[in-house]
Amino acid sequence: MFLNNLFKSKAERELEAILGELKANLENNYKSTAHAAREKLGERCEALYAEGRLREEAYKKYKKLYEEYSLAMRDYHH
């Protein structure tokens, strides 16, 4: 895991942390916080890309992950 993060930008490491939070919330069945983490992932991905802090390749990767989680969680309610 450490080596994977070694070559990632600070922006990518931030998104990876949010993604880890999202996965942990899903594993623990914390629906509200999982939705909040998913939204945070999408918002930060867009903001970091707009600020020029996220490469286009990384943007596409995290945008796709956001869309996949959004689709998977569409019926994930209390």
C-alpha cells in the first residue's frame, strides 16, 4: 500500500483517503456516512481537477469510481 501511494500526488492521496472512508463505511453498513463520503469523493474530485491539482488521467479514474459507487448505492437507504 505504501509503495502505491509513494508516487501519487497529494490530491490523489486525498481522494484515496476519502475512498478508504467510503469503503469502510460500506463494510460497516453506515449508510448515511457512506453516502456522505461518496458525495465528498465526487466534490473533491471535481474541485481538485478544476484547481489543476489533479491530472486528467487521475480525474477520469476517480470520476469513474464515483459513478460506479453512485450506481451501486442508488438503492442504498435506511
